Amino acid sequence: MDSIVSFLNELKRRNVFRVGIAYVLAAWVLLQGIDFALEVIAAPDWILQVFVLAAVAGLPVFLIFSWVFEMTPEGIKRESEIDRSASITPETGRKLDRVIIVFLALAVVALLADRFFQPQPAGTGAPENPSVAQTPEQPREAGPGDGSKAPDEAASHQDGRSVAVLPFVNMSGDEEQEYFSDGISEELLNVLVRVEGLRVPSRTSSFTFKGSDKNVTEIGRELQVEHVLEGSVRKSGNRIRVTAQLIDVNTDTHLWSETYTRELDDIFTVQDEIAQAIVGALKVTLSGEEQQTMASHSTSNVEAYNQYLLGRHLWNQRTAKSLQVAVTPLLKAVELDPEYDQAWAALAQTYALIPEYQAGSIEEYIPLGVEAADRALALNPESARALTARAYIRFMYEYDYDTALADYRRAIELEPGYATAHQWYGEILAALRRTDEALEQLDIAAGLDPRSAVISHVKAWILQGAGRLQEARAQYEHTFQISPDYPNSVGNMELLELQEGHYDQARQWARRSAQLYNFDPAPNLAIDDAVENPALKPRALELLATSTGILDGSTGKALYLLILGENELALASLEKAFEKGDPYAVHINRQVLFDPLRGDPRFQALLKKMNFEP
């Protein structure tokens, strides 16, 4: 025991403890500065990790050095060579005490800077344009679209209680972690949109500004909100660092900001704290039910949540490939947590869209979509997302309109701010030829998501199908203001110009669509020529019959055949597509171009199969 005490006293005399404390404080302050600088330039995490390892490795070196060597008036000497009576270790100790105090003060300053000031990350490029991808070889009338949203002009600020959640910047230095930062943003948005009295633009609109160099005032004006939530996420191994700040767009001042450095397991707590802080800063009063909703989570399994975020990230890309790939992480999420209703709902929505994007057959994927939606609703009967997916399947593939309508109404009641539910509800109303009601739903969706191209496109598509061509043209122009080369609208404009007898303009749109989709425009140009000059019809019919890009069905060959006056061939195309499985078959009921066929028993038979009244 005496030997241990003696050793500790010698460590103290030689200032080893003081050197260790000074070194740790100095290293910590230095690493904070390095971390700050690396965050400004969006450097990868491994650079900071190298500095941390170097700092850790340096500590034993300094401790050994302070034991073996000593400072003297003549310089550094080995301790064994110094007469104890001539040692100046007490004076060195007092100097080290002052050094420790200085570094301790710097550490406090660093902590305060980390708490109240965050660097703005380096720009990440041009903003994304929302789009609905289709198979590249499809120069045909575009369908209703998927689950994105759309624009219009209105939407009140509701006494300043409106906030846009911008996509958090991925600061991990790894593009493959982009899904995580996007997912955190979307999950916060989904929590806030459920708060009554708080208007929150949907994901599509907010994510339009990803990487944008526009300031918050400009963004707030375009999204018609009074506040913007922005932030960044750094994920490294099992550690996360989330920075969030709420900004008043009128004054460009911070109402609230916070930085959370936690273990990944704490991500749910971080999201709760951010959401609660925003509600508090905006002085929104929550009901007991809303407080409970905000505090609840569909899963406590972090890896399942991680897989869910990846699946949603892929789903939001809306391509045939991304939808197929999204299935894998979503299946992994429900495997890790079979009671994860949110992941089951996302899986149902993914399965529901795969046939529409020609990424898989109706026979294979729609039963899986039904099963996933049922699993989600068995776990959570009030899942608006699962109800919306189930309604979409019942409408598009099961032709059960009454139940689908009831599901949509219930989903909207549960989550009024969910723009996808309003959009898809509008589509079924249009198919039932309740056009004005359909347009009302599209306008609501537009107010919820004013920067979405697809809802603007769907509204134009419904107007065009109803024969309201001038209104449709104006709406397509609005879509192009949001997304100048929105492919679905470009394709539909060719048909609209043919309907109005503008043949040169139709050919221009056909060439533009071919360039966007990368297909041979010859069949489309031949159709345009034949509509203008019926003597050229044989050539158009020949190219149309052999084209692999223009498919049979309600949005493909049948429409072109009708506009060429070939009703019998159009009916054959519809029947062939229906037998094979046409995801857009239900929309023949609302499309006025099909009206010349309505008296034909074959057409009536198709309507009857889809449970439409004659």
C-alpha cells in the first residue's frame, strides 16, 4: 500500500496528472475546431476519425514524456539526471495549472459555440425536380401519376402557424447516407403535418429546394409559409449528430436551434425533442391525442427504422428500378419488426405502384400489396397511409369503388394534410365521371403541396380527359413552370394539340417527348401527319402496329387509333390490354375520346367487367 501511495505522490510531483489533464483539454478543444472546419467544407467523417486516433495515441506519449523528463532553466533533461533540491517542478506545476484554466475556458467557449452557432454546409448542387418516371420507350398519353403531389395558388398562413421542413443536409461525407438525412426530414414533416392548425407543405414541395441557393425568405414565399425548419445530419457508425434550426422567413431570424450528438439508438428521442421544440416555438397548443401521437413510434427497432428510411427514399424516386429495389429494405424492416405498421404501409404503397411503372405484373404484386395493407391496418386501424394504399388497389385493380371511396375519406379524416390521399381520391372521382369533385380534391392537394409537378399534371390530365382542353392547356403550362420538361405533360401535349388541330405544334411536342424518353419519334410523327392528312394513314397504322414503345391499352395505342378514326382496332387494343392487365384500364370510363365506343357491346362488356354502370 505504501508503495502505491509513494508512486502516486511521485506522479503528482512530476506533474504527470497535470500534463494529462492539460493534454486532454487541449486535444478536445483542437478536435472541436477541426470538426467545425470539416463540417464547413462537408469533409468525410474518416478525416476527423484520423485526428481522434492521433490524439488518443498521443496521450500515453506525453504521459511517459512527463515522467521521464523534466523542464529545467537549462532546458529539458532526464529526471534521473536532476538533483531534487534543484527541481523546479512546483513552478512548472503552477504554469500547468494556468494552462489548464485557459484550455478549460476555451472548452466552455467551444461548447457554447456548438450550442448556438452552426456552420452552413457547402452547397450540394441544383435542386431536384419532382418527376414521375415511366418506361423510356413510352410515347403515350401519361397516366395519372403516383403518390407525389401538386400546386395551386391558395393556402392561408393560418396566423403564421405554417412551417416547411427542408431536407436536412447529409454531412456524413458518404452519398449512400443521403437516405438517412432525407428520411429524418420526412419523418419530422410527417409528425408535424398531423398537428391541427399547423400548415406543413408536403415532401415534394419542400424537397424541391434540396441543394438550392435560395434564401429562406424566397423559399418561404414560394411555399407560402412563415417558418422554415432546416438542419443537417452527420451519421458515423452508431453515432449521429443532428442540427436543427427554426427560422422566421419574414425577419430571417432564428426562433430556435439545437444540436444533438447521440447514439443512433436515441434517434427517436431526438425527433421527438425537435418536433416538440418547434410546436413550442410556434405556440401551437396540442390536444392530448396530438401529444400522444407525437410521442408514439411505429417501431423501437433502430435497424428496422433505418431500413424503412432507405425503402422510403427509393420509393420517392418513383422509377421502375427504384420501386423494385425499395421492396428489399422494406421487407427487411418488417422482418426485423413484424409489428412495424408504418413499414407495412410503405410496402403496400410500393407494391401498388410497381405494375403502374411496368416494373412487375398485376398478378404478382397486387395480391402482395393487399396483404401488406391488411397487415398494416391490423396493427394500426388508423394508418392513413395504409388506408390510402388499400383504397388505391381497390380502385385501380379490384374495381371496388364504394369501399375505395370510404377508405379515402377515412384516410383524409385521419390525416387531412396528406396530399397523396387527396390526389388519389381525386383520381377515382374522375374515373367515376365526378369531374368537379375530382378537381376540388386536386386543388386541396395542390394547396398542401404547391411545388409538386405531378398533381398539377394530374389535374391537367383530368381536364383533358373531360374534354376541357383550354383549361387543360393552362394547367399543363402551370406544370411546366414547376418542372419545365415534366415528361408526362410533354407527352400529353402532343395529344392535346392533335385534339385541337394544331399539327405542327403536335410534331414539336412529339420530338421533345422522344428526346426526353429517348425513343424513335417516327410512329408519333406519322400519326400526327395522318391526322392532318388521312391519305397518310396506312403508313401511320403500319408503324403503330410494329412499335414496341407504344403499348396497347387505355393510355397507349387505343387512343391513337381512335384519333385516327380506327374504332375497331382501338377496341381490339383495349381488349388485348385488359386481358394482359392494364393498370390504367379504369380510366377509359372518364376519357371523352372513348365516347365513340360507348355504344359498342364490346366496350360495354369492358365497362361491366370493371363494375361501371352502362
